[in-house]
Amino acid sequence: MPSRRHGIADDLRNQIATGRIKAGERLLSETQLAAQYMVSTPTLRSALAVLQREGLVEKIHGKGNFVRRPLRKITYVGGRGTLDTRTAAEAPLRLTVRITKIRARGHLTALLKVPTSSPLTEFLCLSHEGESPHSLARIYVPRDLVPAAMLGELPTCEEAAARFAVLRPPSAEVRETVSVRLPTPDEASTLRISSALAVLTITRVTADITGRVVEAALLVLPGDRADAVFITHHVIDESGTQG
């Protein structure tokens, strides 16, 4: 029932736009909404899927469907490898970090230029705005380069940023590869985004002055809120000679 599905989506969209259903508010259960619109549960879910693809509604497993809050923009600043996500009026993001000892396999051996089974430390970093996931990063570092202090708990964004700075000795080269693709099922589930929403992915490889790769970072940013900015500085030689 395509027309019925779109009619329900239009009605809910209008209620969200006019503030009758507010940002962060939980919608009625799918059973209740299906009864209210006198449709089957599959038809109702199909209507909600339209709003989920538009970024208006997010489904939180075990809790229900919620109106998404206005998306905070993510600006990735190329060359510095930083995410600019704050303004003075915004609350800090909450960061969770999971640290795992792994062995290099597959693409990681090529990224870090290490033999298979080389010991690595993986930092899985997920930022949250309120209850909503915001961005995802996987950072891989040769295990012998990870200070013991890094293995403690990371309670705040500021402390995490300070500790991650320890991982980055003066670098000779930072190579960044930017691409756009559909999310993997795991990424879509982790970020609570539609599998049809493109993500901006950035692969950043940092090498020291000896050429050793000291860090490989894989960032996944939802395409509906991410920009990547790269600034090139040209050195102008003003030491011209006069004839």
C-alpha cells in the first residue's frame, strides 16, 4: 500500500515540523500507531522507514522510535586530522572508547606496513550526542607505541583527546584517503542510520620521520551531517634577485 504508507509518513512529518511531536520525543508504539492509522504493522513500519531514511526518526533497539534532534554538523579538518563538532552553545559530546589487543590481519598489514600477526592496539571510539551516536572511529597503533597511561578509562572527550595526542610523535607524513560508500550492516547498526544513507569515510595513515607508520585511523561519518575541509598552504618565494 504505497499511497497509504506515504500518507502516514506525510502526517507524521507534518506533526514533527509543526512541533506537535517534539525532538527527542518517543512515538507511540508501532502497534498503537498501526491501530491509530488503521493499517497493518508492516505498512506502518514501511511508513516509519521513510522517515528514518530522511533522518527525521530513529529506531532505538528495545526502546522504540524517536524523533531525531537536529543533527550537529561534523567538519573533518584535513591535514590536522581533527573533528570540529562544537560551538560555544553546544554541550560536549560523550565519547566511549573500547581498547582491544589484536593481531594485524588483511588490510591492516598493508595500512600499517607490518607483517601478518604483528601486535596492535585497536581503539574503537564512538561519540554520542545525548543518546544518539554521532561518529565512529577505529584507530590502530603498533602495540609498542602505546603508553601504559592510554590503557586506563577515558571518561571525557577532553581527556581522550589529550591522551590520544600522546600517540602522535612529530610526523613526517599524513596520508588521508576520502571516499563515500554505503555503511556496512555493523556501521549502520552502531550509528543508528539507514543502510541506504551514504557515509563519508576517511582513512588516515600517519608515519614518523623514519617512515614507520605510527597510526592508522578509519573514520566513519554519516553523510547527512559531515563535511571534509582540506586547506593547502602555498609557500611563496619572495627572495627574488634584482638584475
